[in-house]
Amino acid sequence: MLKIRLSRWWKNKSAFFRIVLTEHTKPAKSWYKEVLGWFDPINHKMEIDLDKTKDLINKWAQPSERVAKLIYQNSKDAFFKKFYKEIERVRKTKKQEEAA
């Protein structure tokens, strides 16, 4: 099965990721079929070929949960929302934790 996932690229202590199409059994860092885009978490920038990504998903590829979430946050395309679970995080105060 082919997956669309992140592959870390660049030096230590300066994160930069490529969004790649790869076989799910192979390591994403060393072996991939195609580069679909990139993601820079430090500057919160992302560039991806949405049409090609949608086409690959409709055919046979499966996006990772993190990639689907990043694409959805960037493009607001509802197509990608079904590939991840949205978790609501609730912050508890110390009093609430002690009462529980």
C-alpha cells in the first residue's frame, strides 16, 4: 500500500519536511516515489500540489493522519478532513484533578 507522509529533510535543529509518496514498508527518508510538496514547521509554511494529491488518494494512496490534518488546515478542503480524527483537548485545573 502506498502512503503519503512526511519525510524529514535538512540539518539537525532546523526541521523541514517533504511530503512524499512512499511504500508503507519502506523508510520515508531514504526511499520514495514522488515528492508532492513541502512543510516548514518553523515558519508555518506549506506548499503542496492539491490536485495531484487528491488524484493519488482517489486512486490508491492513503495519507497519514498528520499529513491530512496539515493539508486541511492549510487548504480548508473538506476532502482531507475524513482522514483524521479531531480530538478536543480539555485542560483541567488542579482543583478539578483533585476532585476526580
